[in-house]
Amino acid sequence: MRNVFAVCDTEQEYAIRLMEYLNCRRNMPFEIQMFTSPEALVEFAGKRHIDLLLVSERAATDDILDLPVGKLVVLAEGEMPGKLDSYPSVCKYQSADEVVREVMDFYSAELEATQPAKIMKPDVRRIGVISTWEPALRTAYAIAMGEVLAENRKVLYASLDPWSGTAPAFGDNADRTMSELLYYYRQGKHGLIYCADSLIRSFHGMNYIPPSKHPGDLLLMDAGQWCGLFDELMQTGTYDTLILDLGCRMADPEGVLSSCDEIYLPVSDDLFAQKAVDTWLLWAEESHAEWTGRVQTIPVDSPTAESVRHLFETGGVGGSGGESGGDFFDGRILLEALCRSKIGHLIRTQEENRRQKRSEEVYGLWKTTEKEDQTVPEMVADTETVS
């Protein structure tokens, strides 16, 4: 049973809008309950424990303030009444995104012993995307894969390239990034998932950690720390697919790759790119036998590779100049264009083949089991006849 996040506001229109926003956040590690009546909230609290309560000033009756909740945060409209001074508060009149982030900050800051149950889902996928020659092609493939898989799965995308160019692609100029999550993790604090939820963003159903603005922060993490960080995020059951956009200049990329179930190398048909991949594959075969069966090269023809470069240069809306192109660059259009591009079509075909293969494997296992179930009674019957 998941922890309960309850919201109570007597202003019905605001409550409905906030509820709609919370329901759209697929990565929320809570069961959400919304109330427009303090009495209804008190009645609910008599049946279920509330781990996190966000209550408006007007709804903060004495009965509610006396409830044994895990954490109470006040939704403030202005200057706080005296009886609410001792409670943390967030401003009601800001974006729902900011309201939820501040509430999650308060919750994670005081969470020490109690952590969400580890409920690792079946068919959890940890995917590493790398490149030996063209980082832009690697990132385009990783983002497009994230968007495509997010149509049916709960995806978390993270760029681990210290010199990643994904920040302008997402285009939201996040002030809280991967750096803050890494600092929180390195401090050994509990409740990582709640800290993560306060900064993770979403686009077209794909959740992503805003990339660090300080490359050195990523270089401080070794493979064991990266794996520990992502294990915590995945073990809560909030996500079932992790896509890692891996640069070769981070600390110990091989160790991170070893934790991935699938490794993809998109490569254009450029002669030097092909030679670089061939050399890498020979090295991987000799040095990392455990990767056998996990590595898959993704051939990308020249027109498709060129279209990806064009998308990154123009933001998908024409013109020229890339990041320096000012009005020409639109990261959101870029992401949508990647999903619709040949890269996106290639990934959809690849995923369909994967599903077909899994179906055949399950069917084959079922037929084998069925045959064994039929064979055993026949052997028993023969034994009984002989005796």
C-alpha cells in the first residue's frame, strides 16, 4: 500500500485544478486524495494514515491540525494566522509545479527512518545508450527512445555526459538539476525518491532529470554511486524503465554500462564512425564478456543522421544557428520532431520486434510446460499398469 498524500482546500475550483495536475504526474510516489471539506478529511484520516497533508489556511481547522499525520504543510494565501506559524508553508498563488516541488522538499527534508517500500516491478529495463563517434546521434536516439517507450511504460531519462547539450533541448532552464540530486544522495540522506520528485520534470509522459549545469558534479560520482542512486529510484516501483545517455568522459562509464540490461550504439554509415564502432566492439568482446547479448548497434543512414544534426541545429523549426540562433531554437519542437523522425520509427519497429520475440519466448515456455504436464500423468499410468 502506497503512502497517502492528502490535499484539502475549500476552494473547489483550485482543488480540482491541483488534483488534475497531480494525476498527470505519473512519477508521484503517493496515493493522492483530494478533499474540499475538512470534515471529509477528518473522516478519511480515521480510516487511513496520512503521510503528507497539504491544507489551505481556510481549511486548517483545529480538528485537522490535531490529526496524527506524517507531515503537514499549509497552503498559504498571504500572511499566516498565528496558530499556523509553526507549520511549513507554500504560497498558493504560484504554479502547481512549484507548489508540489516545495511540498516535496519539506517532506524529504525531515524523512529519515521511513522510506517507501521497495517494490521492484517485473520487466524493469535499464538501458544505456553510448556513442564512439557522434554524441548528438547518441542523445537523439536516447531521447527518442524515451519518448516512444513512455507511450506504454514509466520512463526516466538521465544524461550522464558531463558536457551534455540536452539542457537547451528541454528548454526549461531548470534551477534544480542533477547536481542537487547527486548532492542529496552523497549526503546519505533517506527519502531520495521524494527529493527526486521535487526536481524531476516530464515531457510527453517521459520523465527526465534536468541535466547538471556544472560538469564537475558528474565527475565526482563513481560507478558504484551511480548504480546505487538509480537502484534507489527504480526500487520504489515509480519507474520501470531507465534510459542513461552515457558520455565517455564521465568517471568509469564501463562500470555504469555493466549495470545496464541493454546497451545501444547508434552509428551512422560514415566510414570513420563504422571503424570506431568496430574497434569498440572488439575491445568490449575481449574486456567485458558479461556484456555479451546486451550490446546492439543501431545503423543510421546518412540522410537520417543529417536530419538529426539539422534538428539540433535549428530546434526543428527551420532557420540556422542552433543554441545561438535565438528565436529559431525551440527545444520542445525538437523533442516532438525526434519522436516523429526516422529515429523514432526505427525505435518503434525495434520495440515491436522485441515484444514479438518476448511473446514467442513466453509461448514456447508455455508449450513446453503444457507438454511436461501431459507427459507426467502418462508415465504414472504406465507404472500403475505394470504393477
